[in-house]
Amino acid sequence: MTETTITDFSSKGYLNMQLLRFTTAGSVDDGKSTLIGRLLYDSKSLFEDQLDAVKRASVQKGSEHLNLALFTDGLRAEREQGITIDVAYRYFATPNRKFIIADTPGHIQYTRNMVTGASTANAAIILIDARNGVIEQTYRHAYIAYLLGIPHIVVCINKMDLLDYRQDVFEKIKADFNAFVAKVLPGEDLRFIPISALKGDNVVKPSQKMDWYKESTLLETLETIPIDKDHDMVHQRFPVQYIIRPETDKYHDYRGYAGRIAGGILHPGDEVIVFPAGIKTKIQQIDTFNGPLDEAFPPMSVTILLNDDIDISRGDLIAGAGDLPKTGSDIDLMVCWMNPRPMQLNGKYALKHNTRDVRCVIDKIEFVLNINTLEEIPGRTSLAMNEIGRIHLHTTKPLFFDPYTVNRQTGSLILIDEATNETVAAGMIL
Amino acid sequence: MKDYNLTHLRELESEASYVLREVAAQFERPALLFSGGKDSIVLVHLSRKAFHPASIPFPLVHIDTGHNFEEAIIFRNKLVKKFNARLVVGSVQESIDNGRVVEEKGINASRNVLQTVTLLDTIEKYKFDAAIGGGRRDEEKARAKERFFSHRDEFGQWDPKNQRPELWNIFNGKKRMGEHFRVFPISNWTEMDIWQYILQENIELPSLYFTHEREVFFRDGVWLAKAPFMAMKPTEKAEKLRVRCRTVGDISCTGLVLSTADNLEDIIREIAATRVTERGGRYDDKRSEAAMEDRKKEGYF
Ligand SMILES: Nc1nc2c(ncn2[C@@H]2O[C@H](COP(=O)(O)OP(=O)(O)O)[C@@H](O)[C@H]2O)c(=O)[nH]1
Ligand SMILES: [Mg+2]
């Protein structure tokens, strides 16, 4: 890739750009911030005033070279502490793709941030310090990527410069990862890249020091990962978000169901069932501001008109008549607890699933997971912040759902503490 | 095989549409903060699309510093009429007259900071429970951590260290009496996305964004517009140059760039080649490196 093409938006090529969201996982000091800084810097996504600010700050901190990590370490509190404290989002683009990076910290108490960043990601970059190889925490990072259903995993073995860019180091770590981690977390699109975030090898530019590595650089990989199958294109799912009823003479009888398609490809004429009513009807029209569509697919926001006049409200689900979702009030799920106030067995919470609001009670904690060893610990009555466990809950009204592994939209939910209104858990339905 | 990928602009649009519909569904009295700048003009366009064929189900709120570019106000009034929208104006001048705020003095005086009080007063007066803003995470470091649904306490304050986690696209807008939310539907858009989208959708902008001749002067690396209320140092000289705005806000803090771009394609080319961030031209951010974070905590946009 030449330097000129990377910022070349002058053609109308951008009309065909795709969007890729990725997250980074790694332990403290593995080089996450440096890597993101390097990606932004080498892809010419940084501006002069940003560069100047970082140069000034680098000098102030007594750093010998440009401290790339400073580009991402945003808020004042964390600049003072020198660590990343929350999820921060970064943006850059090449002529092929626009990228959204969820920059999440690696310290143990921040599992919740990693889960947050992973929830919307197409790809995860798992960083391993070449000097340490696969360590306990590598399991945690891989597990979270797996649990959150991230379709593509890129393992970057970083700091290769400190080990003379040796191929045997890379091969050993790759073999260890395949033998121990990939074995327990199967089914992913998995790649390995040896890099030096600090020196820039194989991040944007191919390394001069590792000619034994013949595959793509990290950026090339991110630019070419196929993402068209990342959404569930099979099961037709349309959670009703908002009812559009214009109060004008022209649209007197218009009653549109607005929402974002969560699964499947929809067409006018398709037979659907509306939940919870259980009534069968057909899609009359898929409406948009730019006119009706012949087909629509995830993650498009559209407005659906139905053949029959049915009483439908926000929180209902329109699903393809051929492949119905599961329905019920008894839900098995994995949760990550995100609040300092622990989850209590028999505790009651508000629950948000797609556009549906219900209440629930936690009636069983099957086990808590030691996410560094993946060992299941039974017999617990609470779940603390940053813990992940398998639970069972009962809802006041039924949900219409799919397993998370089938559909990340209709399989996910959050719990809310009704006393504080805080979001306290992320749930992945089994 | 057919290609079922959305372009990045279509995906961003769909995401914004989803967020706007969530606001309409989850809140009783939402409002759209309309600055007159390109980001809020894009928000209005997105809102029209999201609720079509119904009209936009919330009013536009303009916090007026009184120090406006005339073109921006003319444009605002035209837009409100054309889209049959409802306009609410919160006046900084009124806040000054009522003694709610004290006008800054001196050469760098700006009403930009005073806006926060007027904004919070307006939110309280109309009992708005959600204020939709055009903030983007790429604009500034402190914004990079904003949520789509950003909780504000009963004093309108933001606590960046204690934010609700935001997972998938499930937005938690639950709040207590007196609290409100700031909502940022175009969080994930960059400046380039905005311009590309404006081109793709053929969205009308105020003429200020295109090249025009204007009396300007140079201060601390930024071109500022000459105006009756803009104090100038004796050493500063106004000259007539061809400029355009990269952002449009209160005159006192809107930096202008030297440019001959008179159409969207040229602006996009110019931005692709520009090596300074949009906010680099904002005089208000220069006060300190953490300026934005401090203002945001207090309730700024
Ligand atoms: N030698 C070397 N040092 C690196 C590399 N990447 C990061 N570092 C250093 O490792 C330290 C931690 O990096 P940082 O990006 O802050 O890690 P984070 O905690 O994962 O965000 C810093 O001193 C970096 O300069 C690399 O590829 N090679
Ligand atoms: Mg870091």
C-alpha cells in the first residue's frame, strides 16, 4: 500500500467502503495502546495537532521516542494514572474500509469493559507479549471473544523486536495457542501475526526483519476479513421498535412498524408471525424515506407494513413463519456481572431484550467460571463484578429469542438494577 | 452470490436511525439540540428519514449566543419552515440579562462557556428528558468515551468515570425524576463520514461552509471572523480573504480555513488532505488540554 492511496478519498470509491468493528484484548503492558497508536499513525489517520500534542506530552514524560500510547489514552484521570480506564472508541479508514476500534483495558477488574467492547465487534485482536507467550490471561481474552461471539480472531504476537524477530518464538506461541486455547474454544476464524507495535513491523507495513512471515500484515488482514456472513442472514427477525402513524390526511391509514432487522432477509409477500399475538400475516411493504424496497437485511433500519390490522406494540417480534424463535419465560444464559453490587440469587431486576422490557428473578446460579482456567465453580449464591457465570432466570412476560450463538441480537439481553437504574449485567442466551 | 453488505454510510445511517427511534420510544419529552452546524443539520436529515412519513417527533432547540453568523440564522429559520419542525430558542443574552451568568471580559471573551447555563435552564424549563446532540467521538478525546445514551444527574452533570456500560445496541434510558439524557446518534461518524454523507444525500448546507470572501484576522494560529463584538488587539489586522467554515458555531470561537472550495467534492478532497483536526480550529478547546472534559462534566453539549 502506498502512502498516497491511504488517504485518497478523492474518488467516489468511498461509496463502496465497508464498516468493520474490532476490539483489542491483552494484559496490561502487552502493547494495546501502542498498537492502536501505530495503526492510526502509520495509516496517516492522525492529524498534526494531535501529533503535536502527543509529541509535547512524550517529551514532558521523558519518553525517548514518540509515545504512541498517548493517542488513545484519553481522559485526564487516566493520563495522570497512565492507564486506560474505560472503553474508548477510535476511528480510521482506508479506501476499502472504515474501522471502529473499541479500545479496552486489560486489567483484571475490567472484564466488563472488554465484554462491552466485544459485544459489537466483528473481530478481536488478542495481543500476546512474545516474551511471556500464552499465559493464564490469554484464556480470559480468548474466552471473552468466544463468549461474545466475535466471528474473527487475530492473535498478534507483539514485541518481536525484543526477541530478535525469531520465527521459533512465533511458532511456539502459535502452537501453544492452538493446543491449549483454540482446543477449548473452537469454531473461530483464527489467524496469527508476529508484530512489533513499537517499531511498526507487520502492523501497517510488512516487516523487513521477518521475511519468514509471508502472510498479510495486520491492516491488510483487517481490510480483507470477509464480514458479509457476520450477521444472521437465515432467521427472519424484526423486533418492533416504534410505531409510525403520521397524523396527516395523505397517510391517514398508514401504520408502520419501525425497527432494525436483527436476522434474515425480508421481502414483501413473506409470510410472518407476530409475537406474542401468534397471528400469521404477510409483509405488505418494506418502507423507507427513499421509497419501498424489494428486500431488506441486517442491520438495516426500515419500516414494515403488514397485510392485516393487528394490535402490535413496541417490544413485539415479527418473525419468519418458517423458522420461529424460541418463546418462554424460563431462560438459561451466561452473564457477565458489571456492577460493584453483586448479583444475588433470587434478586429481581429489570430486563431489556431487543426492544422489549420485562422484569425477572434470578432463580438459579449454576456455576461461576474461573475465566483464567475455564474451571466451573458450583454452589455460589452471588456473582461479583467482573465475574462470568451460567444462570437461570424467570421473566414476568415471555421473551422471543434465539440462542446467542445463532443470533447476537435476539440472543442478547441486559439486566438493570431498579434501585439505581444502572446496567448491571450482559446476558448471552444459551 | 448476492452481496449482503451495507456500505459504511448506510450502516452508520441505520445505526443513527435506530438510536433516534429509541429516543422517541423511551423518552417522553425529547428534543434535538440544533446548533446550525453541519452535524446537527445531518441529525435533522436523519430524523426525517427515521420517522418518515411522519414528521420529526421532537422540537429543535437552538441555544443562541446572540453572536451568530447571520447566514446561520437565516438557514435555521428556512429549515424549520421547510420541514415543518418546531423550534425552541434558549437565549444566552437572556441568561445574561437575568443575571444567571456574567459576560466574560477581555480580548478572548466568548459566550461559548455561558451556553452551558442557558442549555441547562432550557432543558429544565421545557422539562426535556432527552437532548439529542451531534457530538461525535472522533472530535475530541473526552468525547471518545461518551455513550450513545449518556446519563446526566439532576444538575445536568456528566460523570465520565461512572458511566453505564453500553452493550450491543441495547440502550438503557432509565432515569429518576429531574435527570436527563444526552443522546449522540452520530457517535461513530467521523468528519469525513459526515461530508461523504452530505454529498451522498445531497443535504443543503449554509453558504458559510463554502468559500466566500470575509474580513478575518489571525490569532494564535486560527483565522477568526471580524465582528462588532469581537475585540481585537492593536497588533491584529483584519484582511479580506477567501475562507470557509469547517465547523459553524458562535462567531467568537469558530475558526475559519483559507479555502477556495465551492462544492462538496472539493471540500472532501480538502479534508482528506488536511492535517489538522476540525476542533484544532476551535478556539474554545485551546484553553487547556482538558478543556472539553471539564466543560462536558458541567453539562456542556
Ligand atoms: N520493545 C517493544 N515495546 C513495546 C512494544 N509494544 C509496546 N511496547 C511497550 O510496552 C509498554 C506498554 O505498552 P502499552 O501500549 O501502554 O500497553 P497496554 O497496557 O496494553 O496499553 C510501553 O512501554 C510500550 O512502549 C513492542 O512492540 N516492542
Ligand atoms: Mg493501554
